[in-house]
Amino acid sequence: METKTDSKGNIYIEVGNLRISYIEQKNRSSLKDWPKADVLRIQAYRGEGNALHQGAEYPVENERSIYNLFEAFSKLMNDK
């Protein structure tokens, strides 16, 4: 697994057919800055090629935001 950089300068990583991007608030237009924070964007590829579905965005206000997300994934796996 390696991080890459997209055409807008955002870093991302691919996991299976998912692209997880870290979008800094300073790189977002004010019209799209609804969370007033950096975000993790999770998108799925549309099959062949590089086309992506529109993705969910998770606000990252601090490191704890990321830990909460990891904790939620762990809980889902533990409770299944």
C-alpha cells in the first residue's frame, strides 16, 4: 500500500476498489467546505478505468476524529 497524490494535490491510498483521500480544508472551495475542517473522502471505482463514484466525506477535526472512525470499524467487526 502506498500513498499517491491526485491532480489537485490531495494524498490518497487505494484499498481494493476504494480510494481514500485526505482533503485539507485549505484546498477546498468555500462552497464545498460544509464541515469547516479537513475531510477523509471515501469513493469507489466504477469498474474499469479511473472513474469514481461520488463519495462520503468524514470531517477530521483532530487525531481523535480518526481514532473514532477506527474504533467504529473495529466495533462493527467485533459485533458482527
